[in-house]
Amino acid sequence: MENESKARKPTGTRYSNEVRERAIRMVLEHQYEYETQGAAIRSIASKMGMSRETLHNWINQAERDRGQRPGATTSELARLKELERENREFRTTNEILRTASAYFARAEFDRRSKP
């Protein structure tokens, strides 16, 4: 277990799409050579210098993308992220318009109430 923790990359490491796809492909192609998929993930993650949790998450997402596991696909997650970003922008814009409207309404009221 000690050697495994030394081989791990620091938290937050970004892997290229090529590395991700290769690791997923290796697990899917070679999982039957192991007793369980988990054993394949552990072995391949160790060989590639990544955490087994990372590779396990990638495998789960790949299975969702292929319709083999319930849950949101990668494209659905990307669309959700985009919609959330748009929603934040709309809320910010709406707050700016609300503030401006109140300001101008107050200015108009003050202008009309002066003799």
C-alpha cells in the first residue's frame, strides 16, 4: 500500500484526453484477464501512474456514455454546465437591470417632486 501512495499523482492532476482514452480502452480490453474489473482498474492505474479512483470514475462515465450504466452522459453534463453558466449570467444581468430601474425610478420621482 505504501508504494501505491508514492506512485500517485498529486490531487488535481489533469490528464490529456489521449491518456484518458488509452486507460479506459486498456481496462475494457483487458478486464477479462483479471478476476474483477476492479482488479483490472487497480493494475492498469498503477501501471499508468494514476489513482485507481480516477480510472474508476473514467470507466463509470464511459459506461454511462455507452448507455451501459444509468446517469448523465458526458454531453449532458457539459450541456448542464453551460446552462448553469448562462443562468448565472442572466441572474447577474437581471440584478443589474433591477438596480438600474430602481435608480432611474427614484431619479424620476425626485425630479417630479421638486418645485
